[in-house]
Amino acid sequence: MWVRHLRHAAIDRAAYDACVEAAPNGLVYGLSWWLDVVSPGWEALVADDYRAVLPLPVRHRYGIRFVEQPLFCQLLSVYSPKALHEAEIAGILHILTKRFRLLTQFNLNAVPHIVGQWALRHTHLLDLRKSYELIYSSYNPDRQQNLKRAKAEDWQIQPSHDIRPLIDWFQRFHAQNIRGGVAPEAYRTLENLFRETERRGLSKLWYVLKNGQPEAGAWFVTHKNRVIYLFNSATPAGRRGNARTFLLDAFFRENAGQNLIFDFESPEVPSIAGFYESFGAKPEPYVSLLYNHLPFWANELWRLKNRLIKKPTHWGRLPVD
């Protein structure tokens, strides 16, 4: 297998996207237009004539080029329309570590050959191909009870194309709980990504209202047969009234029986994972890689500068339930 490392301008986007779309593990995160938003200037390892590709979210800091998982891109993969041998995937990852001496965090699914340090992480999936009755029966007793309470609040669902309220609530009621804070550019990235998914017809935004006043909302992105619960937030009144439980149940009811898998896109926060599991969602593992072969002096400089600068949240997803 002949593997090339291509800089951004050298990538044949049509051939690249065709490879990702045809891959059994191809998710929306790996498409070129998504990466353009969350990781401008991304690069790729390309095998043969786009027989397989690995997108690389490359960043630059302190004169060092490194790979780091961007926000709103939970995981990537080696994509190929045909199954690759483990040795072929291992060869691609070997080239990755030759090209980059630092992976601060790189989330990949279905990795048979691990390089560097790694941690096992999980997202949570709910099978919507079942009937609503079967989906509801998988809710735990607390979730069923909270849903009854939510229905007593007389919430109403309203579709929308305006994500600003969702972002405003997050900034006011959630961001202060995130260690290191949230960089201002994260919100700009979110808005740009919302516009791109809206333009392609992949986006669905729902708000939950009471007496005409929105108090919670969620943004869903559907690509192929996977629905990603990409972003959500709520006011204190929405949280007290179990508005997001009401919203998620309404979404499951509307989409039950369809060939869809619902991806909660879980952060590694036990309380949030427990919330998703209360709907009957099952964990699906992926691997988070860390590879550091920088020289000693570069590591010491990196640590010193990061101590002096309060680093905001910059990878994975914004952790809300």
C-alpha cells in the first residue's frame, strides 16, 4: 500500500469524499466540508488512489505542527470502501507517527493497532429501528417518571432555524461549569457548522416551549443512518421541568421504526453518560490516542506556556446533557 501525506490544497476533495461516503464506518465528521469548518487547513493520509484515507486535524502552536481532535468532531477513522487488513491500518498509523511527533488527542474508531498512549472512551447509541413501545420500555424507572413529570408541564415542541437561543443559554447557564472555559471561536465554529448542515438538509433544530416561551432545545444532524445529538442547552426552568427528557422522547417517538441509530455523542462525564443510559442507550467504544515524541526541551517549553495561558476547551464536544 502506497500512502501519501497530502497537505490541504493537494487533496482531491471529490475522491476523498467518495471514499468516506462509501466506507461502512464513514461518518459526517470525516467529510471535507465538515472538516473545513471544525479544522481549517486539515490534511490527510491517502492510500493508493484514494483506496483509503485518514483525515488529519492539524494545528500549529509554538512552532510545532501536531494533531488534535477539534470541537464538534467526536471521532475520525481510517476510511475505506473495502475492509482493510489490520496490517494495512497499522501501516497508516505508523506513517502518522512518522509525520507528526505529537498527537495531543486523536479519537479514532475501530483501531486494531494502538500506537503511543491511549484511553478507551465511549459514545452511547440508541437503536431507533424498534417500535416506540420497545424504545420506551428500555427507559429506566427514573426516566419514565421524569417523562411523566415533563408531560404534566404542558411542554410544546417547535422546529426552528435559529440556533442563537441555544448558544445564548449555553453561554449563560452551562459554560461556567466547563473546566478552562470555552473559547469564543467555539461558538463561531458552531454557528458556521449549523449553517453548513442546514444548507445540506442534514440539520434539525427543536425547541421546547411553555406558554410560548422557549426553555430548552437540541440540534440533531442526520447523515446516512446515524442521527447525532450534536448540541443542546436549557434554561434553569427547562432543566427543572425535564424539558430535554420531553424533547428526546418526542424525537424518538417521531423517528421510531426507521432505519436510524441515535448517537448521543457522549462526553466522558459519568453523570451525563448515566442520563443517556437511562434512555436505554448502549455504550460504543472508541480509542483516544496520545503520542508524544517531542524532544525534552520542546515538552518543557510546551508545559511552561500552557501553565501561563489558561487553555479553553478545544477538543471533542462541549459537555452538556
